[in-house]
Amino acid sequence: MEGHLILGLDPGYGRMGFGVIHVQGTMIQLIDYGVATTTSGDRFENRLLSLANDLQDLFVHHQPHVVAIEKLFFGKSSTTAMNVAHARGVALLMAAQAGVPVFEFTPAQVKKALTGDGKAGKAAMQQMIKKLLDLSNIPKPDDAADALAIAITASTKKW
């Protein structure tokens, strides 16, 4: 398959969204999307191991050329942000082990790349994902849609 496979990741430790697209020139094709989930009752280190195993499976199955991941956004809870940072670290480690370059984007960069507005709402983002990937429905859950948006953002960059 000519072109590039991009694995987009929306980091989280309960649910990590992923989206895989194939890019050739200006054509973007959806390959796969979903979420890697962990069980809330499990020990945190086991949740990270579960994410690592799921990411390893994605790397082996899809063999992406590039990983695109959202930069960490600090919201209200510093505990949640720290746990997301750990999950993000697992994703970065798995990409490094696979020898795949990583590109990082802020939420505003993703919104601007897809809609032209760095402050666009979730509904506008989801409509653009649907349009750009020629889908009949908006991808669900939101974590997967966000990962696809991150992958699409990477497709607009020169690398």
C-alpha cells in the first residue's frame, strides 16, 4: 500500500482513543478506530500494562508510519492529568519501541487544522471528521473520534 498510515491517539488511562488512517496525496481513507479500555478496579500499573499490550497489538497489526498524539491538557483535576500523563508516556514508549516517529498537537491545533477555528466545538469537529473521511455516521465513542481528528491533523503536516 503506497502512502502513509497514521495512528492517532487520544491519551487516557480508562479509555485511550485510537484512529488509523491511510493518506496518499490529498486522499484520506479510514482504516480502523476504537478505544483501548482498562478496568477501573484494577491496580494502576496493571491498567498501564493493559494499554501497552493493546498499543503493541495496534502497532503489529497496522504498522503505522507515524503516530500523532494529543499534547497533555491540564484541566481541573491534577490527579487525572497526572494519570493521563502516565498513559501518554506508555503510548510514547510503545511508539519509540516500534521505531515510529511521533508528532504532538494541542487541542487548539487539531481544531484549527480540521475546522479553521482553534476554538471549534466538539460538534463541528465531529462533522468535519465525518465529512473528511466520507462516513455515514460520526465515529463513536468521542475518544475514537478525537483520535481520528488528531490523525487527520498529522496528515496536513509535512514530515
